Amino acid sequence: MPGLVDVHTHFMPERVLHKVWAYFDGLGPLTGGIEWPITYREEEVERVALLRAFGVRAFTAMLYPHKPGMARWLNGWAAGFARRTPDCLHTSTFFPEPGAAAYVREALEHGTRVFKAHVQVGGYDPADEALDACWGLLAEAGTPVVVHCGSGPAPGRHTGPGPMARVLARHPRLRLIVAHLGMPEYEDFLDLAERYAEVRLDTTMAFTGFSERMAPFPRRALPRLAALGDRVLLGTDFPNIPYPYAHQLDALAELALGDDWLRAVCHDNAARLFGLPDTPKPPA
């Protein structure tokens, strides 16, 4: 492989990231009160260098608002980060608020490659009519959106497969990437991926010792995951993980789904999705 493509890494303004780390340290309700030591607390430039040292050739800057008025500001910061970090896939976000469609359109016009939405932290219904135009713009543009919509590590008012199923019913061409394989509703989100050709899943934290203790992936569903091998993407949650980066890779390798599956998940699928140079052609 020419390297890894990690579709679920977090870069955001330092003061925002430090608040996120403080929340994890405080064992808040959104983490289910689970002890969650952050492994990589380095400064931004060092965290970028670490990803490159791990062999990551492209990564994202997953950032998300928790209240109105944040998204446009976060998008401005992310645009600057992408300019100074050419191997970062320019990332943007949104929130159900007046003007959301306007700044989503603006972000697309300025070259955003991927969006992030966090239903649990934002506390909103993704099927809210205030977001319908946003989903429509993303579907029309073919721009992927990574959505934390599963109920792990703790359920929210609008987590689970139902709300995103309603979004997909309206926008079936939406390139949805379900974060964490939809943990813990893995099989329900596999259903959505089997129903909609543009639904993908990222591996963030799945199969690691940490997540298997909290929400084990049902082994009866492994053949379904293997069959979706062209629509499963590597994600890690770096730097906000309670174990070394390589543990995620080891956990995927230990599934023994084959070298072709592993190569597709760790590089080829995302490389094709984002049009990275020297991308292998899809299998016949």
C-alpha cells in the first residue's frame, strides 16, 4: 500500500480541543462515564507529524458544533488548517440553524472534501427540516459526510438508525459514512449500507479491546461486513483514543477477513472516494 487513509481524525481549534479533552477527563455523560485517557495530547504540529509517521497519507479534521453560531467559525478554522496541512482532506461541519444551507454551499464552493456531523454531541435530529437543504446539497455534490449517529458510547435523544434512515429516504444518493460502524447498533447500520449504495461505514474504535468490552461487534455479522468490503473505511478517532494508534490496525488485521479486504479498508476505498492520486482501480 502507498499508505493509510484515515477518514476519522480530529483537528480543531486548540481551545476547543482542550475542552473536548477536559470532557473526556471528567467522565461526562456523553462518554457513558467510562474512563477514557487521551493517548495523544501533543501540540497540533506534533500530532500531524505522528500521523505521517504512522504511514497516514491523507486524514480529516473532524470538528463539530454543539450550539448555534459555532459551525461557520469552525469551518473558517478548518479551511486554514487544510491550507497549511496539504495531506488533510478539507473538512467542514453544520448545525440546524438559520443560514446553515448558505454556509454549507459556501464551504463546498471553497473546496471542502468531507463534512462531519455529530448527532450525539449536537443533540439534534438529523432529519430536522432545518437540515434538509444541507443534506440535499451534499447529496447533489457527492461530498461525503461522516456522521456519529450510533448510540455509543452513550445514547442521545436522536441517536440510532431511525433518524438517519429518514434522512436517507429523502436523499438516497447521500454519501453517508457511518462513524464507529454505528456502534452499538452495528447490524441496523449494516442494513442501511445494504439498502443504500452510497452508505459507507468507518471502523473508528471498532474491534479494539476498549470497544469490545463496552459494545462488542456481533461475530455473526462479520460475513456482512466482509461483503461490504468496498464500502468500509479506516477511521481511528486519533488523537482522542485511550490506546496506541496501531491497536486499531491490529484489531482489524485480527479479524482475518483477508489481505484484499484489509488493503481496501485501510487505503483503497477512501483513496477512490476522495480521488487521491495513484489510486488503484476498483475490483471487477
